[in-house]
Amino acid sequence: MRFIYLQCLFFLVASYRSSGETDFVHRVVPILHKHCGKCHIGEAKKGGLSLNTRESILNGSKAGEIVTLGRPEESRLMDVILSHDEDIMMPPEGKRLSSQEAAIISEWIKEGMKWEPGIALGTESYTPALKPRRPPIPPGRDGRDHPLDRIIDEYHQARNIQQPRLLSDREFARRLSLDLIGMLPSPEILEAFAKDRNPSKRSELAERFLSDNMGYAEHWISFWNDLLRNDYQGTGYIDGGRTPITEWLYNALLENKPYNQFAKELIAPTTRQSEGFIRGIKWRGRVNASQTTEIQFAQSISQTFLGLNMKCASCHDSFVDNWKLDDAYGLAAIYAETPLEIARCDKPTDRIATPRWIYPELGEVDATASRQERLKQLSGLMTHPENGRFTRTIVNRLWERLLGRGIVHPVDSMDSEPWSEDVLDYLATRFADDGYDLKKSLLFIVSSRTYQSASVPRDKVTHREFRGPIAKRMTAEQFVDAVWTLTGTAPDSPHRSIVRPRDPGRKVRASLVESDPLMRALGRPNREQIVSMRPDNITTLEAIDMANGEILAGLLSKGAIKLSSELQSENEVIESIYLRALSRMPSDIELETLLGLIDKNLSPHTIEDLLWIVLLLPEFQFVR
């Protein structure tokens, strides 16, 4: 039986790439700009090859694929870099790559061509609007009257893209429950939903899940912990170099605090409860000038609320976008308590930064005001009704979480062109009209037939195209919650910083406890950096660690003992696990195969093997 689930494991990891260590921003990007930028970055696309994004590189050139991930020796890019044949060598003119530079590119490809989220090497002359825009809504087709469906149906028709089928009721209920409250739907919910003949039942089920305030808060707190780099343990928490915002964040989600107010309380906190975000991490010892708490502030607020990457501009004028060193330091100076000297590449410049906002069209910060007043003014500018970047960024993040890929992708690259300005702008203006209500925005998206459609293969979609939802890998917390639910092994209490409303029947969620080796293997980050998108897949080593780790094995062993005492027959065991884990009954072939593998005594060991088989299925591990 162990052989069977190991086969499942290696099927899962067959396409997973390993995570490399090459410094993309500071080592790879300068080489690409220096030697390739003239012909292949920005609007330049010689030979059909653009190096603007990871996806454009993977799309290749007119001659076909140029990179084979993990195999530089099989990559055409390395062939032309190393060649001395004047007909194919690159660059064709000027200085060739040094042996060291070629080695860096080779290692980068070997590591899977890791790309820093939010970075594009060229914008292809696209400049996003700052102010909100209200796009026209096309007429509905074939009874599809939801505004999102109307916009996207026209988009699909113009590109001859076939609409994917609608999900079945059970498929929809599973996706919706995992997306909105992070839990597998119970068999009782599935059964009642499948029998319901109300034509509005899908929207009503979404409303039911969103009205579960604790379920909503305890699922989405993981999203916000990642984005606000808040955690329950880790760097800075022991020595006072970092302040948690857990209590404030949990309550803000529980009461569904309007997002504009949510942002104001983080940017200009009036109590200690929410100040940890802008305080960042005070690292021990000497740090690079771009890692000081003031610069962290500039990086954090621009990335979180505007989807902009200020990391490169924190050292020098950025070579991946139009942001300048003075822009990053202007934001940092708003937070600084004393005059802030500008450092370029960690070297002092003898210039003092002036506190200023990066979009003066909306107003300015009074550089002579007190620090608290400057922060208050900044929070007002960030949430200004005319700051369309603020609303576009958050609805783009919600879309990415629900449909698998952002309207602008990656989500921290909001200076890049969306696949549909109309979809992005409609969602953003509607979000503001609805009082910056995050739940209303979620409800609006999931009520569309676009969201309710079957997923399309990820490898068939580019960042400039939308064909339909993309299957999403379960987060670490979703996976662990599902295992705890299946095995009845949830812990007794959350982390001490979480004060939950009294609810005796409510189980503890994985999002409310400290990370452990299992969750780290499943992709839960350490949150020393902002994480706006977790990896699509896990590495081979992480998957092996998950399969061999004591934590998961222990949970399944305990759960198997429990199930062996509760269930009476082989059919009942298989059907119960399938229904609770996959939200469906096993097919006749599946049932026949599994009945031939398990013993009639229903020993815990047999049930444990069955749990392993189901948990390692892609159907279980992905929100489809």
C-alpha cells in the first residue's frame, strides 16, 4: 500500500520545480539589461522574444522554446550565449557575457528561473491610470446578466475563447467553501445543497458562508498575516524587534472592518494594537541601508496597498520600473522620527530625504508636520477616493485568490497591463461604491458564472489572457484543517494571542496556531518578508518531507484508529472518506479497486493507507 501512495506522491511532484538561491534582482536582472535589453526588453521584441517577464521568456521566440527549466545544458538560451558562431551568438554585437555572467544565468535556469514577484523588466509602454474609471457594461448574452459575465463574455467572443462548463453543485460547493472559509464542506451541507431546487441557491450558499464571521476571519487571517508579515513566532518577536498585530487583525476581520479604515489604522495607528505593521522588523546588528525600519515602511505600504515593488528603488533608481531612489526615501521620511539621509547602494550621499507622497496629483504630505500628522495625511492620500491604485490592488488580490491568477499578474506588478482593464476597473469602482466591504466584493465575484466555471489547465493560460478559473493548490492551513477534520485531531486551543468568541462546537483552525514542519513543507512562509502569492507547487524535497514527516503520519494514524471504531464496513469507510475529502462518492472503478486493497477487518493500518492514498491525490490537494 505504501508503494501506491508513493506513486501518487511522485505523480504530484513530477512537474514541481526546486527553489533556487540566485539573487534575481541584483545578479540576474543587471545581466539581462546589460546584454539583452536593447533587443528584448520593453517594446523591443526582436525575433519574437521578450524578456519582460518570466512568462514571456517561457513563451520563447519565433524559433520556439529558449529555456528548458532545470536544464541549462538543454536550453537554447545558453547555446546562443556560449556560442562563437556569428550567425547565432547572442548578443550579436558588443561585449559578450563574461564566464561569470554566463554561469549566473546557467545557475538561474537550473534553479527553475526563479523570478521576484511584482517585477517586470519592461512595461511595453503601458501606463496605468491613477484615478478610478467606470467602464461600460456590454449587454448580457444567453441569460448571463451578471456584470462580470457580461464583460468577460464580450472579451471571450472577441478572442474566440470557448467558455468552460459550469461546475456541478458538489464541485461548486467544495470550491466555494474552501475559498470563503477555508474548510471542506460537510456531507450534510453537500447533500442539502444538491437537493435544493432554488435557482438562487449558489449566491445564498455564498452568503451563508460569509455570514460565518469566525469561519471567514479564521480563513482570511492567513492571507493578511502573509501580506502584513504578521506571525505568532519568529524573527524579532522574542527580543522586541517586532510587534504582532494579531489581536487587532483578528477582530478587524471578525467585524469586517471597511478596507479603507483597515488601511488607515495600519498606516497611521492610534493604538499599539495595529502599529506592528509599519514598525517592521528591527534586525539585530548592522543592516544594509535598504533594510532599515524606515525603508521597510516605504517598501511595505507600497507593496501591500499599491502592488508596487520599491525594493529595487530602495538601493538606487530602479532598473525594473520607473521608481526612483528619492521616491522610496520620500515615503520612508514620512515615517522617520529624525532626518533621514539618503544612501545609494548602501553608501551615504549627504542628502536628506524630504517626506513626500508618490502621487502628488492627489495631494501632498506636509513635510513640516509631526510624524503622527504626516502618517495621518499619508493614510488619507492612500485611501483617497481618487486613488484608483488602492482599490484596484485589493480587488486584484481577491481575484487572484478566487480564480487562481490576477487580472494583473503577478499581483505586486500593478504597473503592468491587465488582461482586461474593464474587469479590473469595474471591480475597483464597485468595491468603493459598496463601502470598501471585502465580503461584498467576494460575494459579487463568486456569484458570477465566470467564477462558477470549471477550471482550465494552468499551462494553457498566459498572464495576458483569461480563459477561466485556474485550479489552486490548497494552502498549508487549508490542507491541515482538512486533515484535522478528516481525522478528528484538531488541537484544543489556538495561540495565546487569539481571543475567540465563545463557541463550544468550533474547532481550532490551523491559521491560529504556530507554524510547524508540516505547514512549512506545505508552503506556509516565515513572514519575515511580505508574501502576496504563495508558490503554485511544492518542491520535490518538500513533498518527500511531507510524506515522511512524523506530524502528518501521526495525525493519520490517530484518525485511522478513530475511524476504525466508528465505521462498520469497507464500503462505508471508502465512501465516508471520499465524501468528506473530495465532496463526492467514489466511482464504481475506484470502489472496486480500493475494496481489493483493504482488509475486511478494517484495521487502523488499512484505513491509514487509504487516507494516504486520498490525501495525495491532486483532486484533494487542489481547489478545482
